[in-house]
Amino acid sequence: MLNQYQKLGLTVLVNLGIAIGGALPGMTLPVPALVAQAPDQADQAFDEGLALFNKKDTASLRQAIGAFQKSLRLSEQSKNQMRQAYTLVLLGRVHADLAEKQKALTFYDQALPLFRSIGDRKGEGLTLDQLGSIYADLGDTQKALEYYNQALPIRQATNDRTGEAITLRRLGLLYADLGEAKKALALHQQALQIVKSLGDRSNEASILNSIGYTYDRLGEKQKSLELFNQALLIHRALGNRFGEATVLNNIGSTYSDVGEKQKALEYYNQSLSIRKTINDRSGEALTLNSMGVTYYELGENAKALELYSQALIIRREVNDRMGEATTSSNIGLIYAKSDNNQKALEFYQTSLSILQSIKNRNAENKSIEATTLNNIGRLYSDLGQNQKALDIYNQALPIVRSIGNKTMEATLLHNIGPVYSNLGNPSKALEFYSQALPIWQAVSNRSGQVVTFSNIATSHVAQSNLKLALQNINTAIDLIESLRSELNNDALKTSYFKSVQSYYQIKIEILMQLHQQQPTQGYDATALETVDQSRARVLLELLFQSKINLTAKLSPELLAKEKALNQALDSKELQLIQLSNQPNATSKIQALNQEIAKLYADRDDLKNTIRAASPDYANLQYPKTAKLAQLQQQLDPDTLMLQYSLGDRQSYLWVVSKTDLKTYVLPKRGDIEKNANEFLQDILAKDIPTQSAQILTQQILTPAASLLSQKRLVIIPDGILHKVPFAALTLPNSKTYSPLLTQHEITNLPSASTIGILRSTVAQKTRGPKTIAILADPIFNQNDDRLVKSPNLSGLENRDQIDTIITNRIKRSGRTGRNLDYSRLPGTADEANGILSLVPNVNDRTAAFGFDANYDWITSPKLSQYRYIHLATHGFFDGEKPAFSSIVLSSFDQQGRNRKAYLRLPELFNLNLPSELIVLSACETGLGDDVPGEGLVGMTRGLMYAGALRVSTTLWQVDDSATARLMQQFYKSLWQSQKSHAASLRESQLKLWNEGSSPYFWAAFTLQGEWKN
């Protein structure tokens, strides 16, 4: 029996190392041949427990406890001390894996004297090593060192080479956490040499991972990535899923630290998937928390809070106290950012209470405490309680220095800077920034450098050193551009760009101050170019991207995945319509909407995979944003470009002509927003906005009134101005209300560079030979006169029931919380027929009414044959879930069966519509999610990507009858009078104004894109 359990101890227990990040290495534990005779009940129970232990999931570990306890009881009865000792060690390990550290200690403490009494030195060394591991987890560094230092000579004396390597590795990790990185590396290298000599690939991977972790702590990120990737290859070759998940998480963390957030999320998602598969709950919480940090740094606070909340539940479930403290502090940060200071302090105090309740604190504990103190310091600083903030920061600084946490030290030094700025001492602030900066550079943290360079710039502004300020903010923006270029996910690019807009604004303000001092040095032109550099970059890249076919050389496997996802989406959308016709289906509809949202997210992920697999995409070199001279080349003598930038202290207007540039200082963003909202309220009330139009015009147009003459105006709005119908503003300096469109053609652009990209890419696409395709008058509701007689509706007892179902469907499937009745739009049929009458050749036009105005028609490849596409139907923008923003189509076929009724925003990117103009004669199709840096991320972006040179959309719910008249006049002017698109829109709007209609009935329509024919 002695040889049996000694062998078991060597092959099974000794190899249980602990990987970085709290996950087990996940090795398959081999069961050695025992003895020749038939096993007794104790052996059977032991084998059963071992098999359950190897499964690693929580349920199996709990079951393993029962089996081991049975083996232990029978071993005690038979006085088999060897089996008792190893069973006790396994019971200790099971409880350790279940995060029940104190119970684990109880079993190890029982096993140790047994091994000593029977003279099993290898078992003694094993148990001492396990005790050291538990005390390290509990934060008792001194006791951990004592046990490891007892275990090491025993393992060396017994020639237990694998055990020696494991103890050396654990000692190395302990010293790494203590900040003694050189000592840690020396121990790791000893361990690595041993396992390599033994050919022990599993432990080699674990030690490489540990060395990578140590280099990461030293700030040598490239070296750490090399080691992590070596470990990853070995874990994958061995099929070690625990080890693979652990290393993937570490790689993600390293990429996140150096600002490569997209790569970080890719690795985190791989790690999370594995951890869920193998039911590694502690590891799952760790990865969720790591992902939360990355989304927070990208400005996605709602997503970060969702991930943190999931992590917190798991960490409490597995009794991970330090993990709970970390996540609680992170949640506090989210609440602080949303100005819920009381809630933030509650979570911070929860974190500190947990940390301070741990008797003996290790480096990890101290690091978490310092992080929480830093968060509290930031909160007090934001609240203007500067002395409190300094006191808190000064508590944290010696803690991080004592453990050698360079990243946290740089963070604290940097955060002390703004406190001194708030106290009116920019020189003192610069001292602390200057201490933080070399540390950020030493640890290769570009995100940290961005913030510090920016704050150095603002400190120089406070000292009137504008040229020094410009140098530093330029460095910050160069770093931002390099970080952004490494993201290949459009949503992440958008969110990251949103999070860094303030830095571009700082540069603009510095440049405009320099322009005031030196008006002939071209600082105003550089400021304009900086505004353009900060706008609609994802749209520009999408437009440039649209000239390549990403799927042309795609593998059958990826094509199959894309097809499967599209089919799944179609199926779920149909289920959504069907459920919407059923009463009391709210919870099912909510669940289905979540599934649809997940499928859209999966399709975005697949799109990124397709991009990565496309050689054309890999070779794509995006153009830089335009310089002033390039912008002026796009203009003609009759056109002015008006670029707006709204700021917290003051706003700016640049007026660009073919030969000149003028700049104007405007009121701050808040003042403009207040008056813009009043102007919009007057219009939506169907009033003539005499006073509100004059006030807003005075703010944003009158300063440049002398330049306007009767020129065409190309508006590049910012913020609230995206929602303002400029055509309905009044002429500057006019004593009575006279709409701006009476003297000006008006078109809009998302950014100044957009027109150049449109002309160089979209305009080069071959336009179809036919004139127009129109969709109008779809069937939305079951009470539509064209449908109510259908036998398929016989189950509905009365019209009230039909109306209830329809209202519920609209609320659920359309815009949550908005009571929109998708009633029939009979005027759209008149609108369509009026337009069709202008195209006498029936072969040159096509139209879909009623049942035919459906999803299949709008996604048909045949639409690419038409130069004009006109969609007269309902539409809506979903601000909470932009992917659900839709053009609404017929919900039923001729037999009364449901069909897919929404063309969602993401689906626009799959269409091929190389058209002169797409008109969305629908409600609010010009709206979008107002994202700083990208403008309104809505329908326009998708349609331009699909190939439209121009897009006409609406800013509010348009009137059915007025729109029909406006559109017929628009096409009549366009085709019969041969006027430009902008001139034709102006003429049709003027006609309604001259007939006495208020701006509500005509000003909603805007034109985006090319103004030349």
C-alpha cells in the first residue's frame, strides 16, 4: 500500500500548481495502477473521489468530498495511515478549490503529522507546499514563506524534482507580489530549468506564465507577451483548458494595459468562453471583471457595470473576498462617473472594509486598497474637496511604493496633479505630472501617457505657455491616433473616439488662443483641420472600405457562418412579429429581443473576423483627413462650408470658401443647446418660431452674416445642431421671421472630409440605368382594411382586441416606452403615384405597395438598377439600442401570415444601392445616437455605405399629406426643371412655406452628401 499512495502523491497531487489569476492549471490527473489485488471499499471510494475531483466543476467537487470522507472513515477504521494522509491532502485541495481556505487548512494540518509519523518525506513536502499556497492566498505572506522554505529542502532531499520546481515557482510568485521581481525571476528560472530537464510540458507552461506575469509587473510588456504566448501554445498542445483560459486572460490584461483594447477583448472573450465551458467560476468572475475594466476605459459604462455586476455575484458565491473588494471598488468608479457620489462611496467603503478585515495583507491586497483609495481621492477631487483628496492620495502612495506597483504609482502621481491645479498651483501640478510621465513610458502605458501629456498641456495653458501646451497636446493626440488605428471593431472605434474627444477640444482651444495672438500664422486653419480629424472617422473609413468586396475571397467556412447567422436573425425577427400578435407575451418578447441583440453582436464579431481574413482589407490604407487647401478644392465659388464646434467654455464657427477662411467665437454649448431646444419645441408645436429662430440665428449664424450673401450653405453641425433644421432658421438681422431657405440652398455633411471621400469612392460606382424604385403604403397592422377580412384573423374576437395587440406590438417591437401607432399611411400611396407619374416609361420605374412593400423587395439585388430609391413608410430610431433602429415594412403576406417587418440599421450595410439619391420619406430617419466624434450614428451612415451619393432623411415625425405634396414637387423640380438635388429640395420646401405651411410641415427633410449634380 505504501508504494501505491506514494505514486499517487507524485503523479497526482504534486503536479497541482496554481496559475496566475486564481485559476487551476487544469491538468488531467492520471490515476496510476494501484495494486494487483481487488480494491477494498476505501480504495473504491478514493478512486471515485479522485475521478470527481478531476472534473473540476463545483458540483463534482462537492460530490468528491463525500467520496473522500468515506475513504477517510474506512481508512481510519483499518488504521491505514498512508491512505488517511493522502485522502486528507485531497480533501484539503478540494476545499481550497472551492475557496474554503480555512477548511483546507484543517485537513492539511491533520495530514502533516501523519506524513511525519510514517516517515513519508515526499508527502510531508507536498503538504508543506500546499499549506504555503493557502497562506499566500489568505494574504499571510510570512507564514507562506515559512512553509515554502520548509517544503523546498525536503523536496530537494527526496529528489522530488517536480515538487521542487513547483515550490520554486510559488516562491517566485510570492516575491513578484512583494515587488521583488529580480528575486522572483531567479526562482522562476531555476524552476523552468528543472521542468525542461524532466520534459514536464505542463509545468513548463505554468512557469512560463508565471515569468510572463513577473515581467508584466516590471512593465516589460513585450517580454511578458512573448512568454504568455509560449505558455499558451503548450497548454493548447496538451489540451489544458484551465491553463489556456488563464493565459488568455493574462494576454488580454497586458494588451489592455498598453491601450490595445480591441485585442484585449478578443483574448478575454476566448478566456471567458473556456471558463464557462469548464465551469471555472472564480476564473469566470476574474475575466468578467477584466472585461469590465476595458469597457470602462472605452467609455462604455453601462456595459462595464453589467460585467462588474455579474462578476460580483460570482465572487460572493465562491467567497473570493479580495475579488469582491476589487469589483466593489470598480462599481464605485462607475457610480462616481455618473455623479451618484453617495452610491460610489458606499461601494468604495465596502471594498476597504473587506480588505481591512483580512488579517495579514499581501501585495495584491495592498494594491487593491491603494486602487480604492485612489478612486476615493478622485471623487473628492471632482467634488472640489481638494485637501481631502490630497490626504487620501498620500495614504495610497506609500502603499504602492512599498509593493513596487509602478502603474498604480504613476496613476496616483498623475491624479495629484489636478488637485494642485484646482488649488491654483499649476507649477506644483507640473511637478507631479513630470514624475508620472517617465513611469508611464517605462511601463509602455500609452493611455496613461495620453492623459498626462494632456494635463501637462492644460497646466502650460494656465501659465500662458501656449506653444509648450500645443507640443504636449499634439503628442497626446498622436498617441490617441496610434491606439485608435489598432482597433478593428467599428463599435469600439466609435466608443473609444467618444471617450477621447476632450483632448481634441483642448487642442482646438489652444490653437484658437494662439490664433487670437498671432492671426496670420494659420493656427485657425490647423484648428479647423483638428475639428475635422475628430469627426465622423468611422463613417469616413466605412465609405473608403465600401470600394472593396470583403467576401470575394472568403473561405466557405466563414461564408457558411455568415449565412447561418443571417438565417437565425430572420427566424428570430419572424418569431418577434408572431409573438407581438399574442396577448400577455411581454416576457417572451423581451427575451427574444435579447436573443436578437446577441445575434447582431455575433454578426459584428463575424464581420471583424471576415475583415481579418480579407487580404484586400489588410492592405487597405485609409486616407488622412483633409487639410484646408484640400477642403477648398472641393468647393465652388457659390458654396460656403460652415463647420461648428461646440465647447464647454465657448464654441467656434469656421466659414470656408473657395479662397478664404474666417473664424468666429460663439457662445458655449449649454447656451446654444438651451435655445436650440426652444426652437425645436416651437417647430414641433407647429408654430412659426419667430422669437426662438431669431435668438438661435443670432447665436450661430449672425456673426458670419456678411459672408453668407445668397450662397449655398454646406453645414457640418456638432452636438444639438445635428437636430436643428437650418432651413427653418431666420435670415440674419431680419426683423421679421424669414426662413433661411428663402435665400440659400442648404445641405449637410457629417464631416468636412466626407465630401472628398464620397467623390473619390462612392461617386465612382456605376449607377443603374433605370430611374426610380418606390416602396409605399405597407401593411403594418391587423386592422388594416386590406387585411381584416382574412380568415387568419378569425381568432380575434373584436376590433378592441386587435387595437390592443397592435399597440402592444408597437411598444414592444418598436421604440420601447414610446406610444407610436403604426397606423396606415394612405398619403404615401398618393405620394408614390404622384412621383411615378413623372416617369412615363413604365420600364424605367418600379413600385411596391401594400403586401409587396416588404423585406424581400427592399433587399432585392434588383434595386441596384435604379438611380433613385424612395421609401415612403414609418421609421424609428432606438437610442438605447441603435441596432434596432428600423425602416418599417409590411408585416403580413396576402394570406395574413406574419413576415419579417423591419429593415434594421445593421442590415443597411449589406445592401448594394449605388444610387444618386435615397429618400427616407419616413419618421425620424435622420436621427441617430448623438455620439461625440461621430455625430448622429443612424440611417445615413448605413445608406452611404450601401452606395448612396446623397441621402434625404427626416428629423421628426412628418405629416403624411404635406410630405406627399413636398415630394412630388421635389422630383418635378429635379427631373423636369433639371435643378440640383439641393435646389430641388429648397424649391419644394419654399412652395409649402409660400402656401402658408409652418416649418413643421416642410423643414424636417434634410439632404446629406453631394450637392453637385
